[in-house]
Amino acid sequence: MKYECELIRDLLPLYHDNVCSRVSRSVVEEHLDECIQCKKIEEKLRNTVYDEKLLTEKESVIGAHTKKVRRKTFIAGACIAGILMIPVGVCLICNIAIGHSLDWFFIVLAALMVFASLTVVPLVVEERRGLYTLGTFTVSLLLLLLVCNIYSGGRWFFVASSAVLLGLSVVFLPFVVYQIRLPEPLTHQKGFLVMAVDTALLYGVVIIALFHSGAGRLYLLKGLMICTVCLLLPWGMFWVIRYAKANEFTKVGTCTVMTGVFCAFINDIIRLILEGRCRMGILNANLSCWNEKLTRKNEIDTFSANILLLTLLFSLAVGGGLIAAGVRKSKKRKDHER
């Protein structure tokens, strides 16, 4: 034999896993044709019965441990739910004994439901705990607001609930959309769906708040116009980041320029919508004048105008530099592909 058995046996695991070189493979095969003992060792390596048995035992141990953990968490959740029933019963008896009617008892009950949604539900539910926890928390929180509104005789429920839904949507809706199954047209448009829902909820908050305050149609129209103008920045940044066919430098630079321009002129646009007059506050900038006493004499204060001007210039400089770097990187990539 050309090679020692010890050398071939060291190569057998690599040969079995098909990770050795072509030359080593041919050497091993040539040796196996001549050496019966090494051939038997190679046949044992090919026998996967023991591997399958170990895999089965592993899955069975993991499954048993998982069931045990689930059982313990369910028991813990049931115990917490049972403990929560104690204050519910005490409050029920006290409310009937003192007021001879059920009023603030429902506030306590709704508050305990909010607590249970964050403690009991994650322990009891086995699949999609995050979705069920968030769903029950949202429903119980809205129920608590409704009960407090009814008990206090207020008319603020829709204002408060719309604001709460908007806040929860901004924070948690991306995670919810990521976990649920959507129809085929929306599978690759989850970001757009989140932005659309948040935008609709924001418009809802504005409309409900204006109706609650008793504002007329003119203020409603102006409020919606201001809301639309303010949404141009997040929607523009979303379009650039999600759909623009550019590299990361160009996208970041474009978003930086958009942010600087928005911050510099948004107050002027809002003032135009509210008062019907266009006054460019940035024109009052005077970088040689930072004295508070002098700025108070101006209709639009010079100090703020200086800040806006510097913000605009800084964003244009940084954003322009990033865009230039992005264009240069794209040209290098195209030249390399050619």
C-alpha cells in the first residue's frame, strides 16, 4: 500500500463529509480498494443509524422539556389570575356595601384587566404571545379609558383613545405586521402599510381633536393642511430609503438635506396657512447679532433665524458631501462591473 492506514483514517472523516480535496479523495479511494480494515471503518461512518437515534432522543428530550416549561408557565399564569380575583371580589363587596351600586368597581376591574394582559396572557398563551399580549393590552386599556370617561361624565374618550392607538401603532405596528401573514400584494409592501396606517390614525387624531374643541370647518381645514405639510418629511424620507435606487450614502445625504430644508421653512409654511401671509423668518438672520435684547425688537426673532440658517447650511453641506460620496461610489461600481 502506498500510504499508511493511520494517515488514511485521519482523512476518512473529511472524506465522509466530502470536504477534502480532489487529490486526497482519490488517495483515500485508492487505499480503500486495497485495505479491508479501513474499508470497514468507512462503512461504519456511512451508517447513520446511531446519528438518527441520537437525533430522535434529542428531539424527545427537548419536546418533554418544552411541555414541562409550558405547563409550569400556564400554572403560574393561572395562579396570578386567581390572585387577581381577590381584589376584584373585595372591591365588589366594598362598592356594594358603601355605595349600594357598582360604579368605581368597574374602574378597578378594567385596571386589573390591563395588568392581567401584561402578566397572565404571556404565561398562558403558547403561540404568538407578543400579538396576543399587545392585542389584549390595547383592548383592556381602551376599556379602562371608556370606564373612566363614563364614571367621570366626560366626553374625552375618543380623543384619548385615538391618541393611544396612534402611539401604540407607531411603536408596535411594525412588529405586528412583520409577524402576521398578509395577502400577496402586501407581502413586499409592509413598510408602506405601516406608514399608511400611522398616517390615517394621525389624521383621525387631528379630526377628533378639532371636533372635540368645537373648532369650525376653517380650523379643521387648516389643521389638516398643516398635518399634510408636516407629513411630507417622513413620507419623503420613507420613499427615499425604501424605493430610491441609490446607495446608502446618497440616501442618507438626501434625507439630511430634506430634514434641513424642512426645519428651516416649516414654521413659515404653517404661518402662511394660519395667517395667509408669507414671511421668511430665515431672512431675518444676522450672524453678527446674537444679543437677546436686540432680537426682541424684531417681529421674527433674529436668534431663532440664526439657528435656522446655520441648521440649513450645515445640513446642505453634510448632505451634499454624502450625496457626492454616493455618486462617486456608484461610478466606481459601474466602472468595476465594466
